[in-house]
Amino acid sequence: MASSAVAVGAFELRDIDEACQRRQPIACAAPAMQPWNHKLKRETFLQRSSQPTLRESQRRGSLKCCAAILEGDLRTSHHYRSSEQRVYDVVLKQAALMAKKAAQTPAETPVLVPGGEGDLGGLTLDFTLQVSPELLREAYTRCGEVCAEYAKTFYLGTKLMTPERQRAIWAIYVWCRRTDELVDGPNAPHITPAALDRWEQRLEDIFVGKPYDMLDAALVDTVSTFPVDIQPFRDMIEGMRMDLVKSRYENFDELYLYCYYVAGTVGLMSVPVMGISPQSKATTESVYNASLALGIANQLTNILRDVGEDARRGRIYLPRDELARFGLSEDDIFAGIVTEKWKAFMKDQIKRARMFFDEAEKGVVELDNDSRWPVWASLILYRQILDSIEANDYDNFTKRAYVGKWKKLLSLPVAYGRALVRPPHVPALTSKGVA
């Protein structure tokens, strides 16, 4: 099962895009495609969407995709494959990599850098920047400070995690924030595709043990300690590239891919660090799917919260075809007037975001015990942003939906209570230690 997942996952998003541009025949990837020949014939392939069911048009597209792939026409199959199907390939690969690592390493402890439990020993990797244990410790401390400053609720949730996991999550968060700041920060007007290419090369260097600065060094240590794969990091940079050239989305399929790139990737980066509960009966793949759903839900919530702000920057992250279905156009977005049509549209968008949150909840309980609290805190907080949009009577043109400080603090014990819930089918122990 794992080997099949690796083979399918190797057929990744950019591999497809590049092959399409070269009009490369699929026969060149025949070994990697062999598992597909069996999987594509199964009805279950058509049900892998995070939606409850596929619409008839999507179903027909999937069937055409299957036929095109089996006939060896990659260019045609790429046209018919939905974004969810393409992203699912990456999910399969990530799940397979984690399962493979788990089979090689005792489940009780992560693979640690030499130096003893809880200690930051000197790294023996080929660093461009020479990193001492003291500098590495300082790097992680700085990552924690950044996380505490910009993601206070999440940061507090990480305090229950083991020191190794806590530091690793901080390092991943900081890299993601630095990446996002390239296109959304103060220097965004000066960022070019070439600058993103250089950032991606820097990422490649991180994954071979060559940090450029001490924050990079923290991530180098993280990816050498946990089975974190580079693909989601690459894909996040791809999302930044999209922001440089794309400001409109024709349909939800296009928007879904963008949401995966800029937010769903965070879930895929985090699962190997957070770990899956030893008591969990869920498949690794299903836990990754749930983490992906949380990232998609969070980004959809960001989009709905920031409609007015994005419009003032000339950006619309709402599906054009769905706007049209409710009798709306770009002009209505730029006018910023809340009408009955707008309210109906927003209700539909919020309903979809909540559906992704519901899907995400199924996976949180499967995470390792000490990793659930920050994830629950993030999930509950973002759900409340949707509530705030409704409380503002769907005026996200002139009002910014937010969760107040006290409401955030009150959400922490709620998240903690949910974090104590065991995975399904795991009975509580009696005082005698017998289930």
C-alpha cells in the first residue's frame, strides 16, 4: 500500500504542469503510473473529493480524466483532472513518507539530533552557516517569539507540546510567515518571480543542511529531526507565484488549488511533527486529508473576512461563476454595498467553509495527545471569524470580522477540553487499568 502511494504521489503537481508544457507523453512515467491503472478503474477514485458527493459534471470530468490517463494522453488528462484530485496525489505521497518513517523508527520518540533528550546537540550537517548548539537554541527561541507575537492563541496551545515538537512547529511557522511576507509584506511591491526563485533555491539548501541565517538553521534542524518533506514547502512558494500574476478565479476548482498552495500545505508540513496518536485507528492518509481540510477552511475564512481589503488592492478571491449564479459581478464587489444577493452569496460561501472545518475536526482527535490543543485552538478561533461575519450582517466590505481578546482566551479551555477526547473506539481505562 505504501509503495503504491509513493508511486502515485511522485506524479506531482508541477511534474504534470511541466510535462503538459513539453507535451511529454505519459509513457515516460509508466512505472509511476502503474498503480493508477488499477486505482482509476475503481469507483472510489471518483469519491475522493472533500465534498460529500461530486456533481454530475465533475463526475463526467473524472471519467474523461481516467480514460485520458489510461490512454496515455497526459495533456488531455491534465485538462480534466480537478484540483482536488491533483492535490490528493501530494497527500498520498506525504502519508506514505510518514508511514515509511514510522515503520523505521520506534513510535515512542522522534528521531533526535545527537545531544540527548531535550538537548540541542551540535549538528554535523554541511552548514553554509556554522551553527553551534547555543546559536541553534537562540534560533528556536526567536522562532517562538515570532509565533507568540503573530499567532498568540496558537502559540499558547503549543506550550503543551513536547519541547522537540514545540520548537519544530515554531520553526515551520516562521518559515511560512517569512514566505507569506514576500508577497504580502512591506517589500511586496519589489518582489519579482526571480526573487521567489531565489527563495526556493534557499529552501532547497535548507533541506540539504545549508542555512543562510539562524532562522533557517532552526528549520534545518527540524527537517533533520522529523520526516518533513520538501514538497509542501515548494508548493507554498508556488502559491506566492500565483499571487504575483493572478488576481481573479474563474471557479472554485481554481480557488481550491490556490488555497492548497498557500494554506493547505501548512497542514501537510505539520502532521509529521505533531504525530498521530498510537491509539488511533485512522489511516495516515485520512489524518493528512483532515489537516489539508483545516488549511483550506482557514484560507477560505481569510478570503471571506478580507473581501473589502482585497478589493481595495484590486484582488478578488471569489469564484466568478458562483458570483454570477447569485446575480453578482466584480462591479458589485468594488461598489462594496451589502445587498440581499450578497447576503445569499455569503451564506453559501460560509456554509462551504464550515463543511471543510467539519472535515478537519475528524482528524484532530487522531493527532498525538500533546499536539491537539493548538490545532483545536486554531480551528475554534477561525470558526468564530465566520460567526463574526454573520454578526456583522455579512458586511465584509467596511467591517473586519475578528474575534475579541477575551473570546480568544475563553476559547483556550474549550480547545483544551476537546484535546482530551481520545480517538474514536479507544475506551477509557478504569482505576485498575483495564479497558
